[in-house]
Amino acid sequence: MGVSGMTGMAERVPPLENGDRLTRREFERRYAAMPHVKKAELIEGIVYMSSPLRVRTHAEPHALIVTWLGVYKSATPGVRLADNATLRLDMDNEFQPDAMLFIDPALGGLARITDDDYVAGAPELIVEIAASSTSIDVHDKLKVYRRNGIQELLVWRTRDAAVDWWEMREGDYLPLPREGSRIVSRVFPGLTLDLAALLGNDLAEVLAALQDGLRGDSHARFVEQLRRCNSNAASHA
């Protein structure tokens, strides 16, 4: 066999397949060689590749959530928002959450941006759009998020018309308290979600509830805290 033939064999990378058991390094190598694949995840060392996404059960809910989080980010300097970014959790788990909201690592956040432009660590809030209560987002991925110290996890089960928003307390996920149809994040003061409006696909009411939260004292104190952290970081740069 000629040198060119041997080189071709050396460069050939096996494709990702659902159910493959891989290390994170090998998963990334194969994923990088498949630019046409838009979403693949490594969950407890097993490859999961998503099916085509439907509009009513995923695409529209995803857009609504990202809009809600984006408005919060716009009013909260020092907070970062990522949509479908790769998240490195540990050596057996690499996810692409539907959305991540996290405090800038320079201001004390628990996640960081890696040199190759991924997210690593523990973003303060992760949002997943799941089809139903049988989804891996509600079971296998939830266990990994809990083990890796994700402080809040919001799962919108679109086919069940239900939303679960948990916070980490004493090493376990427990539901955030509700006030009527509203839930407010503990880690991101002012981040208010009106469940009835969300499940009714009423973006205007979702944003109206958020604006109520952004006008509150707790959000103002949080913004001031982030500004102080930013000033301290700049003074030590």
C-alpha cells in the first residue's frame, strides 16, 4: 500500500452512532469530524443523537425561553446567556443544553469559557426543552446535573404541558416555591416566570411578569453586587 493510502486510513474518523460508548475525548474527535450533525450529547459515556426537531413541541418553546432569558440578560450586566452551546461537565458527560444562564466567571460565576470556546464547570441555570416526563432530560441528564452542582434546572415538558424548576438544596433538587402561577429564581434575583403565560405561549405576558421582577429591589441589589465585583476585578487586572 502506498503512503497516500496509509495516510487516508490514518485520517479516517469513525462516525458517531447512537449508543456508542466513548470517552469524552473520542466523542469530541468524532463529533468534530461530522459538521453536518447539529446536536449530539455524551451522557454517562453513551452517545445520544437527537431526532429532527418539531415546531410546537420544541422550536417555538425554545425560542420563547431564549427570548425570556435574553431580556433578563439585557437588564443584568455580568450575566451571560448561551443557546445550545457545548457544556463539558466531566469525563463521561458533554451536553448541549437548550439554554444556559450563568454569571461571568470573572465576577465569581461557577462556569468558564474554555480556550477552545466551550463552556465548562457549573452554569448557575440550565434550561432543557423535553418532550415528556419520559425524556432523558428528566432522568439521566438530571442526575448528571445534580452530581456536577448545577444550582438550578428548569425543564419544560411540552407534551405534558408542565414545567419543573428545581433548585439545589442540601445536595438534591427540590422545586422552587410558587406564588400563584409565578416562580422566581433564587440564584438570579428578578428572573420571574409566569407558568400560565408560558404554557399558553403568551410571550407578551411572560415578558410582563419578567418586567415586574426586574423592577424589584432584589434585582437592583443583584445588579449592584455584580457591578462591585466587576469594579474589583478591574482594579486587580
